[in-house]
Amino acid sequence: MAEAHQAVAFQFTITPEGIDLQLSYQALNQIYLSGVRSWKKRVSRMRNSLIKGVFPASPSSWLFVAIGILATMYMQSDPNTMTAILPETRSELTLFLFQSLVRLFSSRKPLLYSYQTSLPHLPVPAISDTLSRYLESVRPLLTDPEFKRMTNLAGQFESNLGNRLQRYLKLKALWATNYVSDWWEEYIYLRSRGPIMVNSNYYGMDFLYVTPTPVQAARAGNTITALLLYRRKVNREEISQSEGTPCCFNSFEKHRNTHRTLFFFSYDSFHHFRHGYFNSSWIFFSKVCFFNNKRALSCLCPPPPPPRVPWAQIRKQYFSSGVNKRSLDAIERAAFFVTLDDEEQGMKGDDPAGNLDRYAKSLLHGKCYDRWFDKSFSIVIYKNGKSGLNAEHSWADAPTVAHLWEYTLATDAFQLGYTEDGHCKGEVERSLPHPQRLSWEIPSEAQASSSLAVAQALADDVDCHVFPFREFGKGRIKKCRISPDAFIQISLQLAYFRDRGGFCLTYEASMTRLFREGRTETVRSCSNESCAFIRALEGRETEDQCRRLFRKASEKHQNLYRMAMTGAGIDRHLFCLYVVSKYLGVESAFLKEVLSEPWRLSTSQTPVQQMELFDLKNHPDFISLGGGFGPVADDGYGVSYIIVGEDMINFHVSSKHSCKETDSHRFGAQISRALQDIMTLLSADAKTTSSSSSSSSSSSSSSSSSSKDKKLL
């Protein structure tokens, strides 16, 4: 491989004639421009800090206030004497002033982190409330003797060890910004020694129907440009707050130049490099020229072994010094990673459904050696212009990555665009530095072929199924006066019951970003109410009874979701109590059993149109496929769904071929059937209601007409 040429600003040699000094003006110019960019960033941060410090007012408004105060002091006037001059309509004037102040403050556009220091801390729920909600959530899953035993365990825990652990947790909540997030990040993600491919990382897909260009290099160029524009918006804090609701955007600053670093016989950590660069053997930020070094990546990119310890050991032995360390640092400090894949993907050909499944599998794990799974996120550009991403989970959850990816796709398609022949618009910037191929010195013993075989076995075991549900969408669901998320979650419960003949512990991810540094909380979707509805529906109860039970289950689900979002969840509290018990060196049979319960149905809704960069009604072909993840349990399902527009819901189902009891395609068919059966049930109620209302209106009109006739007579 060619050695990378290191640019230097000056060189000098000592000769008999004296010192020969050679200056590289191009290098000095780059150093100067780098300093200018650095100072611009500092000034921008200082400006943003000032604006956030006086929000919701503006710096100019405080200047006027100061001038008014100084003028009052100079004139030595008493503000109380102003009441004698004011007109008699004081209440109207007070109301006018109040309304003016409201308009003034509400018209201020907040920066990305304007609310950050004002957000409340995540509260610690009462231990009795958490235990009560936990027992309620597992009641439909346990027999009477099992539930009695679990109730006794919970009572013993509350009366003995629980209150002691709770005191320590409240102490942490007083000291820390968020009592959950740091432990969740460390123990759930970074301490895991298993492969993060499939088990932790997740993926995002391109538009369903549209590929903006078939030219791979052009798509890569625009995608990289859009990502850098997004990065600039985040740096300037120009990302608008969603719907005016104060939320925590702490994870947004971690998306760039971030890498998960392995440690031997310890836990991983992720590093955020503020001043990194992003030119590696697979990525170059020109819009025209891309250099692909597949061999270098095939030799180096760590296939995720069963434990992460072997890769950490290889890293320590072969990549801690010399040329390997420099090349590895280049990738780890890069803004993100780009793979130019030699395959074609998307909904195409004679088997569009099967191609969608292969598309999802490719983004989830690829060939195992052509994705950099430790990077914060990796962009994949396929041969036919399709794109996607693979994201590492420890630094942020799916809504953050979906926000980034939504901006990237919309900017690529609607702002940057392409020429008629599919190439990027604009002129080539000739002054950009040339790409440099990274060099490696890798001995044969460092090429872990056995780990690659294990990784390929893990990838082959994943059964992915992606299908767009086009029968109806949230528009028709809302006409039934039902929450779309509750409708889908109860449908998933019905589908699982029909698929496996019973109920299971169900995980639905909910956000807690209303609190500072909040991430997620679990909504336990399998409730007594949803199970009662499913038993009634499958037991051929009357339609009125089934509809009544469904609405009750829907209201229960919405209440569970609200409680999770507002800090009254179950699982994060119990998880933190378990961590405290480990620190204290005490054992709890109750916590140990709770934390070991398998989630055989893990679900998540991917947010859509967070930024509203284009109107889906005017551009119906530019709908997103969303994204998905691997199954959490070996004998379970992973289900991700995205509600697109008014008439479509996209589903991503995953399971494992090695489990004979699961089948992603079969479960997908059960989901479609469950959705249609519940809609048929509710539509019959809607038809009955509309017919009764029309008959009542017709009878009232006939009675009014008859009364008119009587008056005429």
C-alpha cells in the first residue's frame, strides 16, 4: 500500500553555505484557515451562550431594560407616581401589557440547548408505587401461585432491603443530573462483552419508492455534504425545538467524531473527538472523487467476535503503536464512517418483498467486515444509489439518529439535488486535499478468521422481514378515536397470542427527554386490560363487549405511556436499585429475578417528520422505510414500526432462524391480520354510530316538518 504523505509547514537543512529554509505556503495557509475556523467556532459558542443565558428574552431587550432603569435613576422619578397619570381603564391596560409580554417571549425562537439548564431532573418514584405497578404488569403472565410468590418477594424486598437502596438512590438523584442515564449507558451498553453487531446496533433505511440518483459516488457526496450541514446546524444550535416542547438534546452533540473504544477485561467507553477529521480509506468529503480501499478494511475492520475481549486484545497488541495506531486513530477520530458497498439493494426486481428483507439484513450486519460497528454511525451507499446507516447504541437512541437521518435524506433530495445525468450539482473544489490511503502492518495471526466465522454465523441466524402495511394508516385509526400507538401495540399483542398461543413480557421504548439527560423508559404493553380484550375477541364474545374492552385497553396503554414519559416508569427505577445493591455487595432475590426476565417481544416506534422539512402530502413518493433492530431474546421477536403519513405503517420484524418457534414472515402475517381484525371491529361500531346519528337527525327533521305542517293547518 502507498504510504500517506504527511504535509509539513516548513523544512530546513544545514549546508556549508548555511541554513536552507523551505516554506510550504499551502500548508501555512491551511494552518491559518484552521485557526480562523477555530476562532469562529469559539465566537459562535460565546454568542449562543449569551443568547441562552437570557432566553426567552433577547440580549437587545435586556439592553432596553437597562436603559430604562438608568433613565429612571437619572430623572429621580418614583415609578409609583405613574399610576396617577394612567387612564381609568387600568384592568384593560394590565391585560394589554400582559398579552404583549406573552407575545414577546413566545416569539423568541429558542436555540437547540436553550431549555437545557431549565429542564427538571428525573424524579425517583416511591418504591411502593414502583412495586405496585410491577406486580400489576406481571399479573396476566403468572399463575395464581406464581403471582402470590412474587407478591411475597416484593413485600419482603420493600420492608427489608428496598428502603435502604432507595435512600442511596435519592442521594444520587440530588447529586447527579440524571440518576439513570450514566448507569444505563455503562451497564446496559458499554459493559456488555457480547458482539454489538445485531445485538445492540440498529439500522435506518432510505426512501421506499425513490432513489434520488443511481450514481453511487454522487449519492455519497450529497449524503456526506448533508451530514456536514447538519453538523454545522448542531454546532450553531440552529435545530428548532420540536413543536415548542422543551426537550433534552444532550445526545445531539455526541453524534460526530465519536467512537466506542474497547478495553481488555473491562467495560468499553465512547470517546468524543471535538477536533477530528474524516478522511480515511473509505471516506473523502469531495462530491466527485471517492477512493475505496476494500482490502484495507477487510484486513482491519474488527469482525464482532462472540466476546469483545479478543478484539480488545488484538487492538492492544497490534494497534497501540506505529503506523497501525495512526491509521486506527484516523478512523476513530473521523466524523463518521462511509461504506461504498458493491451490492444493489432496495425494493426492486421480481421479488420486491424479499429484496426489502435482504436490504434490512445488509444494513444490520453487511458482510460482517465491511461495517465499522464501533463508530457512532456508519453510512452505507450501495452500487445503485440506495443508502442507509448502521448506528451504535450507547451514545444515543433511535429518535436522535432518526432526526439526523431525516435531515440528511430531505437535504439530499430537495436542497442539494442532482443534475439530469445523476451527478452532483456545482463545481469541483480543486483546493481540497487529496485523499490518502491508510497504511497497515497486519501480521497473519491478527487476522481472526475464526471470529469472522462466528460473526457470519450470527448474521446468518437473523431472520429479517420488512413490509409496508397499506390497508390503512393513522388517519383511519384516529377516526375511530383511538391512539395510533395504542392501536398498534394491542394489535401486536393479538398477533403474538395467535402466533405463540399466550402472552409475554412486552417492551415498548418511550422517551424521557422531558427531563435533563433523559433517554428512555420501558412501557410494559402487555396489561391486564389488553389480555382481557384478546381473550374476549378470541373467545367469540359479542362485538359490543370486545369494543368496550378494547377501548379500556387503549386508555390503559395511553396512561402507561404517559407515566413512563413523566418519570413514573417501572424498569429504570428497579434497574438502578439493582445497581446500588451490587455496589453495596448485597443480594436481592426479588431484583435478581426481575432483571433476568426475558423480553420476548421488544417493540419500538420510529419517529417521523420530526423536522417537517417537506410535506408528505405533496411528495407521497418520498416516504421513509424507517429502521429496525435485532431480536432481544433468542426465542423472541424484535418489532419496529413507523407511521408514515395517513395511510401507511411500515413494520420491521426480526427473529432468529435457530429458534424453531419463531418466524418473522409468519409473525408479520399475524400482525397484518390482527390490524385488520381490530379495524373491522371498530369500523362496525363507527358505522352503527353514524347510522344511528343519521336516523336520529332524519327523525328530528321529520318531526320538525310535521310540527310545521300542524302550524300551517
